[in-house]
Amino acid sequence: METLTAINWIPACYIDDVPENGGVCMKHGDEQIAIYNFSRRNEWYATQNLCPHKQQMALSRGMIGSSGEDCEPKVACPFHKKTFSLLSGECLTGDDFSIKTYPVKVADGKVYVGVNAA
Ligand code: FES
């Protein structure tokens, strides 16, 4: 049976705080969350900011783009270009890593990130 988890929507920043086709980072407890404004696609995404390859807090500064026939949205870490799906968090460069992804919503000029309610 599927368990439904309640989501807390955390106000992260204003839309204008996030560069077009770029990202910013927010702190949430002990974690850092990267928020991406994929303006070429008019989409927003959020993932953990920590790149699992060499434990660098870097993904918010990564290059975002689209991959394959499905045009899967992705981010490439600026250090060694390991690339992750912004939908599933799966590593798209064949490594055994994955990253956490978060739902995002935009309302009244603000960006909200959904985290599991404690
Ligand atoms: S630290 Fe991100 S790819 Fe190496």
C-alpha cells in the first residue's frame, strides 16, 4: 500500500533571486537545497546541493540542460561534470550515484520547496 507523506512548502526565495537558466542554494536544517530556474523551459526544479561524487556543495552552480529523446531536464556538476536528472535524481553519466529531488511551486512571485513534514 502506498504511504502518502505530507509536504511542507517552505518559502525559499523570490523568483527574481534566481538567475535565468541558473540556480541558487538555500539552507534547510543541516541540508542545502539547490533551486533551478529552467527558464528556457519555463520550469523550476530543486535537488540536494551536495554532489555525491566528491561531496562538493556545488549543484546550484551547475549547468542545466536537457538530455536524450525525452528531453529529460538535467544538471551537470561544475567540478567533474557528473550529470543528474532533475526529475528522478538519477545519475545520467553511468555512475552509481543519485541525488534527492524536491517538488517546487511558484506563487505570488515567490518560490516554495516541498519537504516531507517531520
Ligand atoms: S564533485 Fe561533482 S562531479 Fe565531481
